[in-house]
Amino acid sequence: PPPTHPGPEFWCSIAYFEMDVQVGEIFKVPSSCPVVVVDGYVDPSGGDRFCLGQLSNVHRTDASERARWDAAGGR
């Protein structure tokens, strides 16, 4: 029989940038979560949710703020 190999621990990694600056840590989605939601809230409920609202940036521009909320709304 062919050898079995475990699947990857994470199937997706999300890095969030404002202009050319990474904000926050890289978010890794576990293989146990087949879907990930990106939203503007601040309280992630688990490995399947990446919340932009919890990320702060003292150098945030108005343009970044508008784009951030568009992304948070799934646009």
C-alpha cells in the first residue's frame, strides 16, 4: 500500500498590509476550517475568522481606512 502522509496543518495564510506596511501577524487558517471569513469585527471566534477591526495602525491614512472597511464588508 502507498504510504499515507498527513495533510498540511494550515491551508491558507493571510498577511494584511496598509500601503507597504504589514499590519498585525500573519493569520494562518487551519486545515480543519474549510472556509475563512474576513470581516471588520474585533472578536475572532476561531481559526476560521480574520477580523480587521482588531488591527491597529497609528499611521493609518484615510485611504487605508476606506479600503479596510470595504474589505471588511466583503467587497
